[in-house]
Amino acid sequence: MIYSLFNKTDLKYTLRLLAKKPGFTLLSVLVLAGGLGLSIFTFTFSYTMAYKPVDLPNGDSIVRICAGTRNSGCLPIKAFEFAAIRNEITTLDRIVALAGGGDVYVEFEGRAHRVIATHTEWTLFEVAQIEPMMGRALLPGDQEPGADPVTVIGHEIWQSLFDGDESILGSTINVRGINTRVVGIMPEGYKFPSTSQLWLPITDSLLQPIENGLTTVNPVATIREGESRASASSEMNRLMSRIRQLYPIDSNKEYSSQFQRYLDGVSSGHVTTLPQSLMGGLEGIVMTGVLNLLAGIVFLLACINVGTLLLARVNDRLKDISVRVALGAPRKRLMIQTMAESVAIAVLGGLLALLMAGGGMAILSVFISSAFEGGGSVPFWYSFGLNGSTLLAVIIFVGLTLLLTSAIPCWRIVNGDFNAVMRDGTRGALGLRSGRLSRSLVVVAIALISLLLYVGVLAGGSAIKMKEILSGVDGENLLGAALALDPERFPDDQRLQFFRSLNQSLSQDTGISNSLVYIPKGSVSVNTSSGQNIQATFTAVLGSLETFGATLQEGRRLTEIDSVGDQAVAVISRSLADRLWPDTSAVGQELLITSSESGNALSKRVVGVLDNRPLSGLFSGQFSLSPSTDAVFLPITLSDPNSASVLVKYSGESERAIAAVSRVLRSLDPQSDYFIRNWEQQLTGMFMAANYGMSIVIGCGLFAFLVAIAGIYGLTKNFVDLHIQDIGTRRALGATDRKISQTFVLRGSKQLVTGFVIATAIGIPLVYAILLVTGSSLVDGTMLAILAASIGTLFTVVFLAIVFPIREILKLEPSEALRHQ
């Protein structure tokens, strides 16, 4: 059957066609490989991040229990509410409460080493069904009050911190100031539930909280046999809604962050897979979708370009094909031979695309390993590389390529007027339907490249904007720590004293130059006597604002006296001062500040002005793509909440500075949890990610733009070339060269405008929806200028693709044009 459809003669004919024009063959393979390679790379990347099953014995059944809806992402659950609903869950087995998942510092041989720790119930190791390679896992007795502190460590830190020393098993290490015995070492690669390197028994206060506070947990579980994720999500949603009705939130409750307020307002829940839990909700889905959309557009453009090149090849061979038809060759045989050419190009392009995608995956793995400290903070399922799913994707993409690239030339053979070719002795007139096909291909290509410009400029602008933000933050020799004081041990009148003692103790250390305690309070509405109203970030501070690099430009700094006396004073940023008082000094001016958190209005007098710093992300813990430098800094007061953060500027080695900060925090409150982060390392990783993302987006965009431009030029030129006889006829009938040029330019302009209008109708609503989801004001003058320049280039290319071929045709005598072959 296969031999009857395609035999050795067809194979030889196909190879001769490909070898006859090696430039055409190479161009077709490269264009197709580029589009296929990008599509395969994007598919593999998205699949690995969000859909690849976790490599555990029962990985398909493991889920994370989340608060909120799927669109809000996987939010942590308040410990009190989880304890209240835990025993009522019927769709899940092996439910395990987890907490932490953040940085802790293990002191060993006088140095502090950062590791990622998880506080967990002992049953976590039963969920993953992986035994320690040495020692034992956690046991029920390890969770009992008064039990000796123990820990299980990962293979990576066993190698990096302890040089693979087997004697560390049973030895004592210092974890967050507590002497802890190592009881087990996990196998290489084990970081369950995602990035953990060290496991500690969970505390009773997290399992059995006595008040509905802001303490949260991140539970995992397995789906019970006979149940599904959908049924488990439905049950969690019902239980979360009911528990919120039983324990309503105090409407007068004071919050230290917008996130805490938001979490108290969540009354829904769901379960999801481990990879999906890290996708960030609707924003992550949208950004992944944008990346796949860009790759899909490039893939379609590549297929259209290759299909058009093959169509041009068929048009060049019309006379030969017509002779073969006249001699009795069946059109089915001609179609098979044409498809064979497409098959050869698709297979060669697919193999090259596979190599390109594999190289891209290898580069991505190296980048992740270097950007995130050897990959320690990367989820264990982020193993980027070619696998069975990738090979299946290659087969599917090659099949689609074959379908798309062979359909166009085969359609030409089926509908070709070969009798007209034989009568004229030339390639013949196009015919109405064939002419429509050529014009439609031009319109589709223009629409795709225009849509690519809309989405690509938005994605590229996001990466550039992120890089600009990170460049404005000085994280060199900067440490940060989050504090959560127990309100029972630190009531209102003692919290301020704790913050003062902390700042003073840090300042006395010889290795610390500046320190700052701060409490981010979201945004405020700033009003003046003239009626101006401006939104600004609001932060309560105690210590030196120079810690994060801010420089005083006018007036004075905030001091401890301002906090003790609860003075009605404020320091503001230069951008806010210039907007409120452009013609006079801001020092001494009065502000009315209305907090979006509490709604309370405060009257403050400006005593100082700082230079601009894009620090809203630094204070809130997450960066915005459209940061504002408008900021208000007030002194910390007695009424401020018990959650705060501290920044420390140090000199010397970071490990010793971290150890010094840990000693100060432990001496002031041995029972509180705190996590210290190195901002220089974190910003370096984020900066590398922004650079990498920008390079990927810009590189793919330029490649796609060049492929599209070349394809549109080829389509348009081919359309003009096929009208050579028509041009000769017009000239023979007396039409002027100018009139002929205007006619074809007008036709090309209609195609250009039609494609651009179609792309605009699709692209603008799409971009608007993306901006609504991300909450980012990314469209600025620079991005509009880039978009305008790109569209201008597109228009110019189409114009040149029409004018240049026509100028060459007009050099021919009318008789030559009429008999052109």
C-alpha cells in the first residue's frame, strides 16, 4: 500500500528537486527549524513547569491544599482554620501540615549557611514514599512537646556543608540558634514538597493554634482512591466557606500588610498539583499563555513561508507539470511527489529543530543552576531537557508542518489550469481562485506579524521594565529579616522597645554600618491644603534610611525621638515632593495622609526629603512592573502591629554578618521565628532572570520578525512575478508605467491594511486583557515608539516588495513580458 503511493522513482525525483536548488532547500529547512525549534522549546518549558508529573512513586496522587480560587493561585491556609476543617476532609488521605519553606541559617564551624527548611509532620515522608539513604526519617515522638530537637537533612547540603561526612549522622548542628541533632540524610535529588533541603518537626502551635491569627500552613495530601482533584476541590471550597462563617473576622482588625488583609478575606479553597501550585494563579497562566502564543505565531509564520516557497516552486514548474499532465501523468502522482518534497523538508527541519530545542534546554539548565545558587532553590521537578513528551511534541509539530506546508502547493496542482499553460507556452494566467489564494496568504502573514508585534512588544517591555527596576535597587551587602512577635509576650507598650533595642544592638556591631526596622503599610492617599490627591507607598520606619541607599536631600532624618514622642512628622521622596510642591521646598509643609488599610486620616509635617528609590517592591516583598517612587516614611509608633522587617548594611563576609544578626535576634527573643535573606544574592538571581527573559523574548521576537518580513517579501514578490504577463498586456494596451506601479501598490496596500486591521482587532483586546490581569501599566512612550518603528518597517518591506519587482518587469519589452516563462 505504502509502496503503491510512493516508490523509488518518486524518491529520486524528490531528491533531484531538492538538490537542484540547494539554496531554496537550505532556506526552507532553516526557516522551518527556527519556528519548530521555538515551539518545541516553549512546549517543553511550559510542560516541565506546570504539567510534568512529579518523579515520585505516587506522584500522580499528591496534591497541595490551597486557600482561594484557582485564579488567585495556591494561597496558604490559616493554621487555625485548617485545624478546624482537617478532620472533616473525606476526599484526601495522608494529610500533612507544612510550614516554613523559607530560608534558615545553619551555623557550622563559625559560619552561617543558608538552607531552605520545612517544618513538617512526620507523615510527610510516608506521602513521598522515599526512605532516607542514611539514618531515619522523623517519628511521631519528635513532634511531642519537650522532645529533643532533631532534623533530617538533604543530600545536597550534606555534601556542600559537611563534605559528605558520614559521622555527621547523630551529631549536633545549630539551626536558627538551637542545637539540633541530625537523625537522617535523604537521597540525592529529594527536595519534597518542592525545594526543601532540611526538615524539622512542626510545632504544636501550628498544629493546634489557640487563636485565629495570621499564622499559616501549606498542607499536602494524597487523593483518596475513587476520588478526583475536582471532588477534593469542591469539598475544600465548601469547608472553607463554612469555617469562615463559623469564625468571622473582626472588621476593626489592624493589619501590617495588604496580603494579610487579603488572606483574612478568603473564603474558598481548592486542591492542585505541586507544579500548578507554583504557577502564581491567573498571572502565571496568562504569562505562560503569552509565551506559547508568541511561539505559535512564529510556527504558523514559518509554515506559511515554507508553504509559499513550495508554491513558488510549483509555479516555476508549471510548464513541466503541464507537459507531464498532457502525457497522461495522474494529478495524484504529482501531488504525492509534491508532498514528498514537503515531507523531506519537514523531517530535516524537525531534526534540526530538535537539536536547537535540546541546546536551548541545556542552556536553560545551566542558567538556572548559576542563577539560583546551584539549583538549590529550584523545585525538584524542574528538570529541563528532551524527554518522551518532547519527542511526541516533535512528531505532532512535524505532522502539522507537513499538513500546512503541503496543502498550499497541492491545492495549486489540483486547481491549476494546465491547458492554459500549454496553449500559451508559459506559466499561464493565475486564474481567479489562485489569485485569491496568493492575496489571502499575504493578508494572513501580515496579520500574524502585526499580532506578533503587539504581544511581543508587551512581553519585551515587561522584561526591560523589570531589568530597570532591579537596576535601581542596591542590594550590595544588604541583609533582610522578617519578624513576627508574639502579641502575648510583646504587648503594645513593649513592641516599640523591642524594635529600639534591636536597632541599637545591630548598630553596635562592628561589622554592621546601618540598620533599619520597617513596617510596610501599603498605599496611602496624600492630600494637601491646595486639594491635590496623590497615591504613595506608606512605610513606618525606625533607624537609618541610608541602609537601602536613600540619600537625604532636604531637611532632617527621622530619629528615635520621633518614635518615642509620637511626633506628627514625615519624610517623603523627591518625586512626591516635586509633584506636591513643584515651586517651593517641601520641608515644613503639611500633609493629610489617608491609609487605604484603615481609612484613618493623619496630619503630618514634612521634615525631610529623600532621593527617589523604586523600593515599593523591597518593602512589600514583591516587585511591581510599574513601580512608583512616590513614598511617605513615618516613625514607628506604639500602635504599630507586631510584624516587622529589618534591613542591615554590613561589611565583610555575609556569613559572619548573618551569624551576627541571628545572635542579636536570639538574644532579644529566642522563641520568635525569623528568616534572614541576602538581598544581593536574591537580586542577582532576579536580575539574571530578567536578563535571560529579555534576551529570550527579544531574540525570539527578532527571529520571528525577520522570518515574517522575509516571508511577506517573498509572498508579495511572487504575487507580482506571477502577473508579469498581465503587466505586459497592460503595457501593450497603452497603460503607462506609473499607472501600472500605482495599481499594484494599491493592491498591496489593501492587503497590508486588511492584515493590519485584523491583527489590531485581535491584538488590542488581547493586550488590554493581559494588562488587566497583570495589573501593570507597561505601555509607555518607548514601547509605543518601538511598536511604531516595527510597523513602519513592515509597511516599508511590503512597499519595496512591490516596487522593486515591478521596476525590473517594466524594463522588459511588452512582447518579452507576454512570453515570459
